[in-house]
Amino acid sequence: MMLVIFFALYIGIAVFLHSNKSIKYSIGLLPLLLFSILANVALAQNYTQSLIVGANDGIGVSNILASFFIPEDKWSQELFHSFYEASTIITIVLLQLYLLCLLLEGFKRRVH
């Protein structure tokens, strides 16, 4: 819940700064994209660690960043996989938005 509030506040600030011509949308999206990639790697590592049966006594969250996203009850490989898949989709969407912003900003520069 806290992450949702943080991201909503961040997006609001980025939109405000863009409306004042302080930053471009691509610059505002870049930190979100980088954080999403980092979270995706952490969730992927957590999921693959859960697949190794003999590595741990049972199943658990294997890194600090993944513990921010995954609730502390009913852990399973399917739960870890679903969080990893959702993170991958979010990362791909943010990457496409970032690239689209770069293309539109480049096109806008050429026109003006």
C-alpha cells in the first residue's frame, strides 16, 4: 500500500513538473523504469530460489526488495511466480512507455 502511495505521489510530481516545462516525460519515467527492472530482478531471483528444494528449510523470501512486495502469508512457488510475472509485465509496459516518450520527444524536437 505504501508503495502505491509513493508511486502515485511520484507520478503526480512528474506530471506537475512536466506541465511547468521543468522536465520531460521520459526523464520522469526513467527512475520508475529503473526501479521496476531492479524489482523484477529481485522477484526473479526470489522465484528461482524457491524452485531449489534442497537450498533452504522450506520456502521463504530470499531478498529484502522482494519482501516489500510479497505478503507474509501463504508463500508458495505459484505466489512467487505470479509476483514475478506481474513485475515483468509492469517492466515491459514501462519500457514501452519510455521508448514511446523518447520517440515522441524526438519527433517534437524535429518539428519545432
